[in-house]
Amino acid sequence: MQFGITIKPDISIDRIVALARQAESCGFEYGWIFDSHVIWMEPYPLMTLMAKATTRMRLGPCVTNPVVRDVTVASSLFATLQLISSGRMQLGIGRGDSSRRVLGKKPTTLANLEQFVSEFRALTGGGEIDYEGKPARLPWAAAGVPPVWVAGYGPKALNTAGRIADGVILQFADPDLIEWCCSFVRQGAKEAGRDFSKIQIMSAAPVWMSADIKTGRERVRWFPALVSNHVIDLISKYDPKDLPESLTSFVRDRGAYDYLHHCEVGSSNAEFVTDEVVDRFCILGDAAAHRRKLERLRQAGVTQFNIYLMCGEEEQTLEQYRREIIPQLQAQVRPGTAGTRA
């Protein structure tokens, strides 16, 4: 299993850079950053600084979307960052949540996402696309096409990911739900004639390593509230009977959601979230409890665990994982294997 971090760009720029540098030294192989340009700082200048502060860590947004930036702009950004980072960039992309909804707009369509990914790959690879009836090309793009990670929850989005993605982003650490999601990714891969075992599966969630479970729950309770936005969207499109009750039932008492307090510890957005949901979606407890759940995630198909590093004591969390988690988990399985995914 590989490990990554995600940073919320609402802390000092110096600290963002320092966390990326520390994470790399602790054995984390991926450095992601939220892309919600209205709520928080613009991520692309920050990724530039992260790229210059690291030498091996792969970097990308977790996640951007196809409509905040024109595909030619996004492709130029990534092709430039590929040169700056010596080819370490990754594209994390979804239909759009906070960066759209905070402006009163809805997520875009899967068809738009799929077209964007196709054109992005062509442009960052130095190829040509038809852009509104005119040929468009980045003749200087020379550092390779970044791997594309597609975020999703519903069957259609996950099926799309299976058809087009190099990796899939699943925002929870619930092994049963991971397995449910992977079934649709596997189906999409089969339909496209792709080898499912070659698709990377990311579980992204906050963690809290301590015997003080009560405090830990309060530090991460905001996360299931974040997930609830996507669940509400799913319920509007699917018959609830076609979705796992363990995913849908927790939003029944959900109230209004204030995106200006998105991913905020102690936010009233999370008042409806129960302890049981927190425990399923996040990782809490001592080091042994973390190792047990991470091993269960690996067995469910997870190839990368991505810590949403925004619960307080971020530097301490990195150090705890360096000492007590990463060496042990990586020693249990050869790099590149994927548990029961095949």
C-alpha cells in the first residue's frame, strides 16, 4: 500500500511547503491539495512550491473539475507543472462540489468529465484537439501525460472511472463501501476491455491516532458531513434501494450545509453525524487499530491511503505514520500488489 496526504489550502504557505517536505521524508509518496478556489487559496501556485520543495512525491489536486478552468488552461497548467516537477504530476478530477456549489452552481455531467479527460490527455501529450471548431495544441508540452484519477460515488461515475481512469478516488475508509464501489469500477473496466487490476484505488479520509477516541471523533466529524453532499446528490439520481443503506441512511437528519465552513473542525455542518458513521468513514484509535483497518482496506482493493491532513496536529500525524504505520504496512505486501482486487 502506498500513502499520500491531502492539504487544505487555508494554512500559511510556508506551512504547506513544510508539510509536503516532511511528508516526503516520512515515506508518503503522494501530495494532494484541495482545489476550491473561492473557499481557499488557488492550489496551482502552491503545487509549484510543493514541487520545488520535494524530489520524489507525486503531486496533484484532490480534486479539480472540468468547468472551473477551460481544458486548454488546465492542460497548460499541468504541462508546465510536469516540467517543473520532472514529470511528477497527477490529475485528480470529479464532477465538482464545493468550488461549484459555493457559487450556486451544480456539478457538471459525466459526459463533460469524460470529454475533458480525453482532451487533457491529448493536449498534455503534445497532441491536437478540435477546440470549438479550431485546432488546438501545446507544441511545447514535452514531459508526459499525468495519470488521471477520477473521483466518484455512484454506479455511473464509478463505471466511467473504470472505463477511463488510471486511478479512482473514494472518499471514505469504509472497507465494505470500498468493495461496493470497486464492483462498478470493475464493470466499467470490463466493458472497456481494460485490466481492472491495473487501476489504482485510493481511499481518502482523515485519521486521528490516539487512545482518546472521543476527542478524535470531534476532530474528524466534519468528514462524513463532506461526504453527505455527494450522498444527497446520489439520492436525487438513484432509487435509494439501489444504494447501500450504510451510505445513504446517515443523511436523513442532515440540515443545511454552509460551504464557507467546508472541511472545518467543529463546524455545525457536522452536527447530524453519528459516532458510528465517524468510526466507519475515518480511522481512529491507537497504531494497532490503524494497522488493522488499513489492512482491511488493502484487502478490499485499496492501493493508496490518502490522509486528509486537516484535523490538527498534522506534523505529529505524519511522524506517527512514519514510525508506526508505513513501514509495517509496506512490509506486509509487495509494492504494486492490490490485495483481493483481481
